[in-house]
Amino acid sequence: MNDYTPPDTPIQDFSIFADESGISNDRHMIVGATVVQRLYVNALYRAVHDFRIRTNMFAELKWSKVSNQKLDAYKELVDIYFDFARRGALWFRATTFDNHLWDHTRFNDGDPDIGISKLYYQMLLHQVVGHYGDLASLYICLDRRLSSTPLEKLHRILNAGAGKEYGLTFGPVRVLVSKDSKKDDILQINDVILGAVSAYKNGRHLQEGAREAKIELAKYVLLQSGLGSYAQDTPQGKTAFAIWNRKPRR
């Protein structure tokens, strides 16, 4: 494990690693992504590798695994993430939706998964393609999940939306794939950040019996984000940490 072999790095100028949280019992569903500049992708992989060596944490890094015994290590992982963010190497983008406001029968053919796929589309189109697609080509990697929406369809409509909404007719999304997060450290670090955002947004840090380590880490991520709250939309612009609270169609 001490020998480091860098993973294959996408050749696109920006790599995007995305996942969802809060799709079952939470009030707010969140789709979130980490956007990394190509020049920093290998450096981030290496930083997580070195973190694993220092902390002896070789299993999957995941929000659900945050514990009192591992809190300091997970705080160090969060510090690594925000160090890259402060250097302009990566950005976090997330879109939320109130699960009480879904109308799957009217808008999603009665299939909740279509609603999830639409939230992915909205986040990726408006918070990723709309900000970075005019600058360069994009590689998008989703955490693998069972979905009724084929990746090929999502890929196609993202590029169509890029042309319609932003005039980017050259197809800025060059690659869209899914991976098992157990095999990708950037998907894993995104899971930790997204999990912390979801916990705080859904008020799990206020619930009786909540794990103290998760309460503290959720507050720590909020502090590092510089937002103060996830209740308001982040102002438009290439800020390091952005939240968009999407409203339902009327």
C-alpha cells in the first residue's frame, strides 16, 4: 500500500465526480459533485493515498462510516479537500430538492428514479456545464446506482441542454461514466462532503441520538465552506462551494 501507482487520469480539462444523498427518509434530497481541474486530479488522488498511509484507513472512506474513533482522521480528510478548494483546484456543487414536493405522477411517469435523474441533469447542466463547459471539455463520473435512465441518454440530453441553454453546440460533455465508489478515492471524498452537507441540510445534527462525530463533522464542513447556511442559494459565480435549492415547477 505504500507504493503509489496513480490511476488513469481523464484527459478532459475538468473531471466531475457526482453522487446523491437523502433520497429515502430525509426531507431534502441532494445531488452533489466535486469538480477538479485536470492538472490537480492526480495530486488529489495522491493526497488521499498519503492520508490513508498516515491514518491507516485503507477501507472505503464514506460518510456512513464516520465515528467518534475516526473523527480526527475524517477532519483531516476534509482539510485536504478544502486545501485544494482554496488553491482553486476543485469546486463543490450541489442541488437540493424538497422530497415533500415531488409530483412523480404528473411529471415523472410515476417513477421516482426519473425525478432523481432530472435532479442530476439540472445540477450538472446549470452548475457544472454552465460554469465550465464554455472553457473546456468535461469528464463526468457518477457513483454507480441502479437507474431507469441510461447513461447514454443523460449524456445526450446534457449536451443538447448545453447547446440550448448556453449556446455550447460542440458537446462539452465528452465522457459520462459510472463507477463503484469503492474503487475511486475522489468519489469517496465527495461522498464524505456530500454526506456532511446532507446531514446538516436535513437537520440530522439536531436529532436526538445523532452520532456526536457526525454532528461535529457536519458543522466542520459548513464552517470550512464559508457559507454559514445551506438555506440560501449561493450567489452566482465560480465560488468554491455552491448550493442551489431548486424549487418545483408550478
